[in-house]
Amino acid sequence: MKQVKSLLFLLTFYASASLAQYKPPAIDKSPMDMAYYPVNYPVLKIQNKANEPLLARIIYSRPLKNGRSVFGELVEYGQIWRLGANEATEIELYKDAKCGSDVKVKKGRYTLYAIPFPDKWTIIFNKETDIWGAFQYDEKKDVLRVDVPAQKIPEAAEAFTMQFEKDSTGINLAISWDNVRALVPFNFQSN
């Protein structure tokens, strides 16, 4: 019995000593975020207020401007960019769609990249998912490339932001950071 008590004491001591040394990981400077279309779909769904089917979801990390010049410096023109920070941005389409003018993209999950230029961005859908950054980007795995205009906006966005917005022809994935905004159009109606 003494041995069991001694063993329990030792196990308790070691467990409490290891917990005392435990430090949670540092909070990420570019936290992960998620956007849906319809906007706030999970909340609407649990409230039984979802009037439209789930069409798209995007998962991305939100870096901050922090006084830096973003486009042309931090994010180089003409170079592949993961559209955010940390893990490469992923989009999931729950229905086939047309992206851009008339280019079809099948439902599924894709890594989303961009090649920014001062007046346009080339948006890239790539079939390799679950990767960090754009360091192992493989052009051979591209499913779709579409050019969209890059527009200057009057008020700089401090945090990199992606959100879906409805318009008269479908929805747009609105991408904003610093003083630039790009809209990636999707149409889920007439595939």
C-alpha cells in the first residue's frame, strides 16, 4: 500500500511540475478567419433563417498593414501570393460556378493564390490544398486563372479582409488590404 501511495505521489508531483512549465503557444499575429456565402450562413442555419443554400466558404489568415507599404513592396508585383498570411488561402465551392466572365470551376476545395499587378490581379485556383504559404506552389496543379481589376480605395484597410457580397449578377469575393480592393465575380445560377 505504501508503494501505491508513493507512486501516486510521484505521478501527481511530475504531472503538476509539467503543467507548471506548460506555456500555450503565442497568439498568431495574423489570425485565421472564415467567410461564407450566404454571409453568416452557420448562424442563419441554426436560427432556421437560411433562405439560400450554402454556395462558398473561404478560410484565410488576416495580416495587418502595421504602417507598411503593402502592394509593390511587402507583396511584390508579378509574384505569386498566398492571399493573406500563414497557410495558403482555401476556398470551397459547394456548387459548380462560373468565375470571371464565363470560366467554369467545379464544386470542390481549392487553394486560392493571386499574382498582383498595379491595375489587375491574376486569381489562381489550384487543386493542391492544406499547404503553408506559396513556397511549394505548382503551376501544373492550377485549375483556373482569371484576371480581375485592382481598384484603389479611399480609406486603407488595416487588416487583410475577404468577404462575399451579392450583386445583380451573382456574388463577388471582395478582397481588400491597404488601399487596394479586388472583386472576384462568381455566378452559381447558370452553369
